[in-house]
Amino acid sequence: MYSNIFDKLIGLPLFIGMTHDDISQIVGQTKFGFHKYTKGQIIVEDGQLCDSLHIITDGVLTATAHADDHGYTISEELPVPLTLQPDHLFGLRQRFTRTFSALRACHLLTLDKNEVLRLSEEHIIFHLNLLNLISAQSQRSQQQLWHIPAQTLEQRIIQFVAQRCLRMAGPKDVTIKMKRLAEELNDSRLDISHALNNLQDKGLLTLHRGGFHIPFFELALQK
């Protein structure tokens, strides 16, 4: 059991740069939670209290976010290892803002907030890694606001999705009516339909009833 925990921690971003002695000490003194989720199971739900760090150590998961009025949703596949919204462990809103589910079997490691604070006090490298993780997410979000405005309606559709995603690559599933997308982009439903069909003709997305699927978002961003 000890070696399994040690092997998991040594490969996680929060513990990068720590010595074997440091990690051995952490393994011996820290209360970790270990959970396994099978395909389709919800790991955390939107609105759930975020009172511990949730670290996915292996598997494949999806993150789903929706508009405040539930008028549309965007789901995306995320790589692991991944710490789920560490910036929500502190601050004004200490709740998850997305629903994370297992796309394939996932293993979850949890760290209570009190344990996180203790590790931050006792291990400066852990403290810096946590700050870097939170800062990187904040900087990525702010950077979105300064990107060059999209020049075409097709680009505006892709930008609309990008501004609401955690990762600028991988599969995305958007559930939205054309009328709603037209309202969001201040354009006509007919123009939206033409733009989506053009993107489909280019092989960048696949239209379906009630929305569309983007298989490789990184390719869509390049067009």
C-alpha cells in the first residue's frame, strides 16, 4: 500500500520537485482519501462543496458546464493526472462549477483542506506547486479576454466554445439550439446555420440534433 501511494504522488504536479524523503514523510503522516469510479459515474457535481483537493491520478474524465439558465451545455474530455478546480478550494465561491464524470474507469485521490494547509506550511515546494497550479489557471482565463477578435462567424463560433472550456484541445460536445447560439453571437439563425455547415464541410465538427461535436478542438482553433 505504501509503495502504491508513493508511486502515485511522485508523478503528480503538486509533488514535482520534492525529494523521496519528503514524499515518504507525507505518505506516512497525511490522511489521503482513495476512490474508484467506473464508466459513467459522477465524480463531483456542479454546485457541490469544494472542501478538499480532488486529484484524478489515472483514467479518462469529462467536464460538463452549463449556462446559468441551463440554455446550453458544453462537455469536454480532459487528460489526467488532473486536479479538479483547485482555485475553488479557497476564495468567495468554494463550490465546483462543473460536473466531472468518469468516461473510463478513474482513480481519485482526495486531500482535506486542513491537510492541504498543513502540507503548504511544512513543505515549501508543495506550497509553490499549488500556487503555480492556481495561478496558471487564472492567467489562462485572463488571457482569453485579450485574444484577437474573430474575423468570421465561423471563428466566432469556435471562440465562443473556447471561452467556455478548460482545455484548448480534444473533443468537445456542445448542446445548444441554433436560435440560442444566434442570440449569444448577435447574429441571425440562418447565418449560424450556414457557418456551422461550413465548419462541418471542412471536417472540423459534426452537426447533430440539438448541437454539434468537435472531435479535435486544437484543429478548429487553427482555422
